[in-house]
Amino acid sequence: MLEIIKKIYRRPFMAAADLLLLNICLALSYYLRFEGGWLNYFELSYIPVITVIGVIIFNLSRLYNRLWEYASIGELISVIKTGVIINLLFTAYNFFWQQPLPRSIPLLNTVLLIFGLGGLRLSLRLLSDYLEQKSTRSAAEKDRTSVLIVGAGDAGEMIIREMKKHPEFARDVVALVDDDPAKQGRKLHGIEVKGGREDLPRLIEEHEVEEVIIAIPSAPGSEVKEIFNLASRHEGVKVKTVPGVYELINGDVSIDELREVRVEDLLRRDPVQLHTENISSYLEGHKVMVTGGGGSIGSELCRQVAEFNPSELLVLDIYENSTYLLLRELRNKFPGLKVRPVVANVQDEKRLENVFRRHRPRVVFHAAAHKHVPLMEINPGEAVKNNVLGTYNTARLADKYGVDRFVQISTDKAVNPTNIMGASKRAAEMVIQDMDCRSDTRFMAVRFGNVLGSCGSVVPIFKEQIASGGPVTVTHREVKRYFMTIPEAAQLVIQAGSQGEGGEVFILDMGEPVKIIDLARDLISLSGYKPGEDIEIEITGLRPGEKLFEELMSDIESSQVTEHERIYISDLEDECGLELNEMINRLEIGLEKQDAAGLVQELANIVESYQPDDLQQKRMRKRIQ
């Protein structure tokens, strides 16, 4: 039957059916106008006339060039135009040949013809859809999944519509839940809203639900976590979600975007509202360079900057593999963007100067840095060379070659540092603050905490440990960290760059700190295991230089609000009196001597809030860098 309908859709069949309908509608118009006496007024000569007009107009209107299996509003408008034009020409024919034609006949015939032509196509499509769904459903009937959707809003409606339209997905929506009392008890596409989120456990059991879909893109992380925990009480129930609003490009949700709940969803916050006019004014049409452009933060900065149409994007990194992969991605996504990969080390002053002299960027985002606390404790010289001297080289050349804005990526570990990495990043902040005092370039730093999913961060490590069967290692039960997603961090860095006038240390709103042990439990649960039963959590003790709590500001700092509600300015004292050249010379001498303990002590002299303990000094004396 389905094959017969598909054959009817072909041009000869549709043309014959339309011409038959055309004559039937004309005869019916006379019948409706004159009832029993209609044959006294209907002329047989009308049949060849209306048929010839129909043949001409049906072909000129390209009515048969359309795919009527996928007909929508555009096709309906085409049918209406065709019906109107045919009746106008038929009326003109009768006028010129002085044939009596009641005025109501063209009007009746137009309405009947539109309903006839449109109704034929709609009936065929509905019958075709029904038979196709019936065929697909019968084939997949044995493996269908019962689904419960949380959220009876736009996202929920789109998912139900897509599932009904595509039975090959083999999912049956058995119920909806929504916390809005006005929606409860009502139906959406025939599916009843059977309660709020507190009814999830009961409904999962009643309907033998196998999959729960969270269809609330705007839900904060606390809500996602609560729904996940309620649904996860029943073993074997999969929980999926639509992306958060910050991940959706056009606000639309499709079934293809459904994915497993990730840890980022449990920490989901309101999306960043960018002041795009301010950002465009300093990025659009200008050369922008991102150092460390192949890294987690640097690569996302490149993606975000590319959205603002710079004249050229320079991706500078020492690692060619990550740079190459990013280059391919950017060229695919932004084919009109001029992207230039630059393989270079910020510690190599001569190579770096050649890059600045040749390309002369207007804006620099300095993300190149060593960031791993334990590794830098063992290799303090490398932390100083990359994080301090590398920043000094880049900042000095930015000043020399007339860069307009220089934005350094800093860290919350620079506040009251207890480790080499944090102290080196605080020293880098001091470098750019001092440079701002004597340069036309506007230097600024942006300070934030941990970034979810970045290379070497805690989340990928936990995932590897879970995949290996555990245990998941946590250094202390009370250790807490601030977290944000990579896109969120990059967007706020770019926004801060538009606000800086020079010398500022911006602080990003990181929300509330998260206990690492809670994060470990969440990841174990998200992986389908029970913490403490299937996967153990092992407490290993704090590592050298590691804090229990990170801080975004020191005790002597306070913050000022900015025009963006998620960005603050630290009231740090300026470093205009810093003897920068002397400081750099002392660090270079320490590096030349390969005296790790002396280098750490020199760093402590520069960053007064960093005081390495005696145990650390003893460890350093045993190391040769």
C-alpha cells in the first residue's frame, strides 16, 4: 500500500488527479449555486476550457516540482495561488466570449479547488506517514524503551514531537512531570503531566520506566542533581538531558542532542550574558594573538574570539599536535577566518620578537603557562621560566610593538600561594601590573579557579580511575575548589578584556566552592556505580603545596563591581614601584646557578605572601634543576 501511495506522488498520477478534481470542483460549484437545476446553467464547453487552463497553470506554477511528502506552509501557498489564477483566467474567458457566469461561481470554485488540491495532498501524506510509522513500529516493537520526560515546556514538547515523528528511535513516552501545578493533569501531544519531580520514583516504578530525560535547558545544577538522584534510586534507569542553554546555538532542542548527564550539568549555572558591542569594538577587524592557544583555555579563547571576526587569529603554542587539531577545527567552522598557527615558546625571546615584529597583533591573550601544582613543586625552575619570564618576555614585546590590550590568564592559586605554581603566577600578575605603569598598552590579568574538563584536571583523572574499577583518590575529605566550565571561563575573560583600562586584576564570579569528595561521588554515580560499594574512594593526604581551600582574594584585598555582574576588580595595590628588571635578573641568576632552594627563596622575596616552609626548603636543597 505504501508503495502505491509513493507512485501516486509521481507527476503523471498527480496531474491526472488534479485535472479530474478541477472539473469536479467546477461542476460542484454550479450544483451548490443552483442545486437541482444546475444542469440548465452548466455548459459542457466549460470542461475543455477549464482543463486547458488547468494544464497550463499547473505546469507554470511548478506544482509538480515540489516534494509533497514533506509539504508545509510554502506548498499550501502554492496551491492557493494556483486556485486563484485558474479561476481568474476562467472568469476572463467567460467575459471576453460573453458567456453568462454568476459571480458566485468563481468564488465557490476557488474555495473548492484549494480544498480539493490541498486535501488530496494532505490525505496522501497522512496515509503515507501512518503506514510508514506502522511499518517501523512493528519492526521495532520488541526493543522499545519506555521514557519519562521531566519538563513540559518547549524542550519537552520538541522531544515528544520528534519521537512521535521518528518511531525508529524505538522510544515510548509514558509520562511527563513538571513542577508547575498549572500543567499537572494536562496533556502534551497526548502525554499526561502526572505530577512534579517528587513523583519521579513512584512513576518510574508504575510505568516501568527505563529512561528519564531532563528537558529543562535552563535548570540550574542543583535541580539537575536532585532530579538525577531521584531517578537513580531505581537500578538500571538511564538518565539523559538536553544541553544547557549556554550550549544551544539557536535555542532549539532536538532528539539528536540528548546525552548522558555529565558532571558539568550538576554544576550548571546561568549562562554568561556577553556585552557583545563592547567585545566587538576591540576584537572585530583586528589581529588577535592567543599564547598557549593549543591548551584547554587557550583553544576555547580562540573559538570564542573567532566568533567576533578578527582580521587574523594567531594561535601560538609550543605543542604542534594540539595546534594542528585546533587549526583544522577553526578552518572547518570559520572558513572565512584567517588563522595563522605559530609554533613558538614564550621563553624564546628572539623567536617571540620575530613573531611580534612580523605580525604586530593588536590584542594578546596570554594563556601560556605551567599549571600543575605537584609537577611544579618538583620543577620550580620550569615554573619560573615559563610563568614569570615567559610572561615578562611576552609583555615587554607587547609594549615594544604597540599592542593595545594584553590580557593575562591568572589563577586563584596566586592568592596567598602555598606552592611554586601559585607564587609564579602571582609574580606574573606583578609583572603585568608594573608594565602597565610605564606603557601605552593596557595590561590586565583575569583570575579564576579550576576549569572542568581541562587537560590534567581532576575530572578526567577521576573518570580514568572509575573506568579502571577504582579506587578514586581524593587528597582530603574537606578539600574544596572553585569550578567553572571552559566556555564560561573563556567568555568572561574576553568580556573582562573589553572593560580593562590598564592595571586591573579581574576576578570572575566562581559561585560556591565544591567539595572534591562530593564531586568524586557524583562522577561515580553518573558512571552507573554506587560510591563506597562498586567504586571505593581513597583518601591519600594533601600533596606538597596543596591547600584545603582556594581563595579568589587575599585578606588585604577587596573587590569593586564592574558593569558585568559576573566580573569584579581586585583592589590590589599597584606595582608601579617594582624594580622589574632587577627582579627578573635575580630570577635568571637563580636559574643559572641551578639552585632550586635559592630560587624558591628568591620567589618568596618577590611574592611576600608566599612563604615556603622549612620542610619544603629541605626538599628543594636535594633537587638539582
